[in-house]
Amino acid sequence: MGMYLNSKAPYEMYKKVIQNPYFIDKSLLLTELIPSFDSINCYCCITRPRRFGKTVMANMIGAFFGKTDRKDRIFDNLAISRKPEYKSHLNRHDVIYIDFSRAPKGCKNYAQYIARIENGVIEDLIAAYSDCSLSKEDSIWDALHKIYEQTDGKFLFVLDEWDAVFHMPFISRKEQQEYLLFLKWLLKDQSYVEFVYMTGVLPIAKYSSGSELNMFAEYDMATSEKFSEYFGFSDIEVDCLYEIYQKKEMIPKFSREELRIWYDGYYTTTGLQLYNPRSVVLALTDNQLRNYWTSSGPYDELFYYVRHDIEDVRDDLILLVSGERISTDIGQFSAASMEINTKEQIYSAMVVYGLLTYECGEVLIPNKELMDKFNELLLSKDSLGYVYNLAKKSEQMIQATIAGDTKIMEEILQFAHDTEAPILSYNNEVELSAIINLCYLSARNKYWVEREDKAGKGFVDFIFYPKHKNGDCIILELKIDSTPEEAIAQIKSKNYALRENWGKNPNIPDGYWL
């Protein structure tokens, strides 16, 4: 065993995951990979946003297939153990596991970075195959070829965070191409390759303009059906975890519905909605709902993508934070490219990174965790122009509304009109609602803001449900070419304010209003 060849690390890391009380068994992924071993289809690349279980699955694959001296047999109680492939593949393969996000101490250039990998793999091979006349001067592919020729031995590769090098500041564009050639020489058309499992955030097609890595079949969340159920948590899986949470915590601090509001909403191409798994597990573990996932990476990149086309995108941002969907095309996107030229490319990038989700030709903000990040963006970036200016007025707007100060409210609405916002159309209810949403953006800190909600004998345009028991419920009725008196009469005649109607909306946590 070595640092790369049949390493103990994947086994130990996956063992820790299994021991977590909020563990979901995804081991049947293994049964879908095995048929591709030693075939023309032995190259698999699965891409997902950060924190969607990519490394967990990579560790599971390394732990299951890699030869190990561990005796605790952590897979015996998982679903894979009931399959016929179990005994014939468990710990029967030579696995080379490389985590490309790791770099040597004090790494300052690509030569140091790739040398750590090359030297480490060669050292492992020399130690394991001392009879094959290997040399430290051999390339990895030459050493592996020697082993294959002399022993018929083949290798299973697990390559995690394959795209990490494209985010390292010390690696140039030219060196990125050298890295692609490194992967090509290591993997493509090599007789010693039994199977390659590669994972990352960004699609291969982004970087490989030629044929360097065209042997891979790629599977992403937005456009590929296969493997969808293995990354992210389904409703049924979260139901199971929530039952464990209720038994484990003496005082559970949030409802099952609140968990859905915060972390659900990522669509797969099959229409399945998924939860962000890391956020769910941490919320249950901490007994607290808060922003976990977006604090785990450099999420100023949210604004990085928006600023490439500020004129077009900022109008759509208002609709997005209002809960609307934006029609767009997304394809194979080059997410880390500095050359983002269209709105479609911006949205494609945001889907790749999990900042938006995609369904049926439309993008949308998936859940409260991400909605809060978008709200923060609107309130903090003055380059967003009128969007920023209206958002900053929103705290004043909610205070004026609670105080019944119609003069201030009128001034803010007049300010919205005077901005001549391109989105503002008084004969378009969706766009008018979006502007109202923007004017009340700060209200989301203290209210569940619901649009077109069931109340009384009809549907009210906006209801602001207070998050605290002593708060005031606010009802907004929008009218075009009508008088305030007509709006008030409708609120009264349809009994929008009846308290017994509160909480009927499935987006409002059970019992919080009582």
C-alpha cells in the first residue's frame, strides 16, 4: 500500500461517512460501474456542484475495489453486499487514487505540483512491483506498461477533483494544456487501464478542445439522466434522516418542511428534485438551519458571473429573487473561461456551480440557502445600478409599511418608477410583482414572503407571514388601473385576513405561526 496505490485513505474516509448517524447508502452505484470494467466504455466522468457527494462516492469506490488489509468489512451491511458482484470485486483490484486538489508544501508552480503526483505514483509502483525493473526515471505510463507486460496486471483509476488545477493561480493556460496531455498519456488507449472514474465540478469539454480526453463519457446533473440518484438526497431519503434527527435530538429546532425550504430544489434532467446533501447533514448534526453550502467555497464567484453581462442579467435577477424562472439554453459550458460573452453562458456557469438549477429550458434559484445569497448580492453590489438602489431602500419600505407611513411608501414607489427600470411595466403583473419584491427585499429577514397565496376566498398577491409570533402579518394587493379603495374592498370581501387561513401554504413551516 502507498500514498496513491491501494491507499488506506479512501477506506478510512468512507468509514467515517458510514459511521455518521445521517448516512445514506449509495453503494449501488458500484453495480452500475462494474459492467464497464475492461471494456471500451471504461472511462466515466461525473460532474456535480460542490458538496454534492462527489468525493464521498470517489472514496467509496476506492475503498470497495482497492486491495486492503482492513478487517472490519465496512460494506457488509450496505446494499452492495446483497448483489452477486459483491464478493468477486470487494478489495480485488489495484486502485490508483489521485486527489488533484492536493499540492505539495509551498507549491509555487506547475512543475512542483505535477512532480508530487508523478514521483509519488512511481515510488508506490516500485515498492509494489520490485521484480519489474522499474526506475524512478520512468514516466508513470511507462512504468504501468512494464507492469502490464510482465504481470498482466491492470489498474482502476479514481481521479477526484480533476479540474482543481484550473483554479490554481500559479498554473498558466499553457500548463493547463500540459496537464491535459498528462492525463491523455496516462489514460488514453492504455492496455493497463481497467477502469477510470473521474469527478469534478467542471465538464471536460470545457477544456479539451481537441481529442485529449474525448474517450470519457460525461454525466452532469442538468442534462444527464444516468447516476442522478447517487448525488444529492431525495425526499424519501431526507424523510428517513429527519426521523433519525427527531429521535436523536431532545429538542428538535426545525420542522421537516423547513428543511425542504432551505435545501431542496435542485432538478435533475429526469425531473427529480434533490437536496444539497452536505447542508442537510450539517443542519441535522448542528440542530440548526443556516447557510452551510455557500459558505464552503469562494462564492463571490456568484457576482463574478453576473458582472460579465450586467446590463442584461440584472433585470433577470429581480425576477429570479421573486421566485420566477428565466428561459435560457444551457449546453456544455466552459465554466472557468474568462471569455463569457452571452447571458446563456453566464446562466450555464451558474448551473454548473450549483448557484442556479435548470428544468425544462428554464433556470431558477433552487432554495432559501441560495436565495439568501442572491439577496446578499443585490444588497451589496452598487454596480448593479437601479437594482442595488431599490434593494437598499427595502428596509425603509418595510418599516414604513408597518408604521402605516403611506407618504414614505409612495416616495419609494415613485423612486422605483423614476429609475426607469427596463423591467418595470405597469401592465405586466409578473414584472410589477418583481419590483414590489425588490422594494421589500429586506422583509425576508423577518417574514416568509409568499406571492399568489391562498387566503380566505381567493388568492392574495403578497402575504408576509411573520417569523416571530408577535409580528404583524402584511397583505399586499396589487391593482392595475384601479383605486386603493377597490383593493381594500377586495381584501375585505374575500376575507384575506382570516387568521385561520394562515399556514395553509406548504412553504410555511408547520406550526410556526401558532
